[in-house]
Amino acid sequence: MFGDIFFIIFLIVGFSYGTNIWAQTQGYSSVQTAWLFGLWVYHLLIGLVFYQYILSNGGDSYRYWTIDPENTEISSWMGFFGTGTYFMYWFNYPFSQLGGLGYFAGTILYSSLSFVGFLLVFQLISNSFNTFSKRIFSQVIVVVLFFPNVHFWTAGIGKEALLWLGLAMVLFGIHYFSSRSILIIIGLLLSLMVRPIQGLVLTIAVLLVLPFHKSLKPYRNKVFPLAIFSIFLIIAYRYIKGSLIYGFNLEWIGKLLDWQNQFLASFGGGSSVDMQGYNWIEKLITVVFRPFIWELKDFWTLAAGIENTFLVVIFCIAVYGLFYLNGRINIPLYLWIALIYGMLLSVLYSITLNNLGIIMRMKSIYLPFFIILGFYLYFEEANKKAKE
């Protein structure tokens, strides 16, 4: 008990002090620093909500920390090392089993780790939008980081917390490529270990965009073919891995997708949707924009509905801005990666998921960047109008 209290105090005090140092290092104004500390407190509070939600409703989160009884035959820490769920067991083992920390302490740990992702994204937004107006950044754009869906799924013990941190590291490393490129490797490895398919998709997005970085321009003729070849190897690897289990043909892919849909529908309850009966456009709309505001069932679906409504509005503004700019946009590379990553995952989810609750969780880590991109196009448009 005392160990848990000491650990929690250490995390809160340490991350609060670290946040202040970060703000000073980045040269934030007093307003920006206040926003950042507000984001830290807000994230911790939603972490407490997540903690109570899991205690009341159950979920994988508690199993990740306490270690699933069916795997107790593994007696050593390194025995759990692997990808996916086993990586979660391995990551948590020193804290939960060796350190004896409780689930609440683990929740604060994950809230703290995922907040590092918010720190990095905060800096990315600050750097990007200060091009337009420091005042606008401080008062408007940062609100995107207070949308509740991403906080709820990243503030507690779960894969999304580490995936969000990994994605933020990669995007930060891309934006500050010359001095922070090591973060790209760390972020990709973390994503690959936590959820391999998302790690591979993120790797593809990086390989597609990184050759266009200005510092690699002299080597583009060599880097770009290598990137394309690497993407081909990733796709071939996934196909061969599946074919070794289900047979070397394309039929197993369809059968596996059908099984996935039936499996999810078996416990989805009222949140399941008939994705098999939708066309491609309806599937993508479901993944990106649903639940709609009129589909609310509780507070969290209401919050998601409001967030999605805001996304629809920003999407319409962004499309108008894109036409106004005649497609001539110069968005940061990190937003290109987030866009490609989110689009590829949205297509993947549209053929593998049929449960709105699961969709909300899976898209939570990349949806904020869609909104940030929409804002960026809007300000590009406003900037052009101001010069005319």
C-alpha cells in the first residue's frame, strides 16, 4: 500500500516537474504552459474515470496488469516476452509482479507514459501553427488535444496508451529528423511489439513519406526504391505468415474476415453494425465518422458523437480549403504520415470490424491528427486570402 502511494506521488511530482522543464526548454509562453498543465491534470482525471470504468465493467486492461491466470505456467519475466498481449504482460511484469504495485498505481503509470505522447504532439502543433499565429495556436488549436476519446483510451492500462506514445514518437522524430531520428526507431519498435499490424502500417507510412524529407533529397534516388522494396517485403511477409496457417491462396483472407465479423457480432450487443451489408463508402464513413450524435447511448457515445460531428465540420472546411488552394498545399511531413497511417487503418478496420465500441477505441489514436490536418488546411486557406 505504502509502495503504491510512494510510486504514485513520485510519478505525479516527477511528471509535473518534467512538464515544467519541457515548457521552459521549448520556450512556451505562460498561456501555452498553462494549457499544457491543464492537459496533464485533465489526462490524469480521465485516467481515474478509466480506472473506475474497468473496475465496474471489466476488460482486458485489468488482465494485462494482474496477468491472465491461463498463462501463470510462465514463471519468469522473460518468458512473457513476445508481441501483442504477451508484450503487455512482459511490460507490466516488473511493476505488477516484481514490484507488487496495484492496478491503480498501474493506471497512473500508463497515464504518465501516454502523457509524454501529448507533450510531443503539443510541441508539433506549436511548431506548425505558430507559422500562422501564436495567438490562434494558444486559444484554438490546442483544444483538439482535449477531445475525450483519445484520453479515455490512452489514460489507462492498455495497448492504445503505448500505441499513442509510439505514434507520437515517430511523428516527432520525423518532424525533427536530424536531431530526433532515434525516436522513429523507438516508436516503430514499440508499435510493432504492442500491435504488430498497426506497427507494420505505421512503418509503411514512414517508408512512403520519409524519402521526401528535405535532408534526404540528395539521396532520394536510392532511398525511394529501397523504401518501396521494403514495403513490398512487409506485404509479402504478412501474406506468407497467414498462408502458412491457412494455405497459400487468397480464399483464406475472405474466410478469416468473415470469422472476424461473426466473432465480434457475437458479443457486440447494441453496438454492432452490419458492415457486411455496407458498400465501401458506407464502411469508411462508419469507421471515420460514427457514432453519429443521434446514436448516443451513454456519456462516452455522446462525447464521441460530438467529436465526430466536429470532425465532419472540419472535414467539409478542409475539402473547401483544398479546392480553394487548387490542391497546392505544403503540410508538414508528420501530418502526411498521420494521414496515410489513419487512412490505411480506416480501410483495414472497415473490412475487419463491425462493432462501434471497438472502432471508437481503435481509431482514437489517429483521429486527432485528421482534425489537426483539417485546421492546417483551413489556416492555409485563410493565410492565402489575407495575402490577396
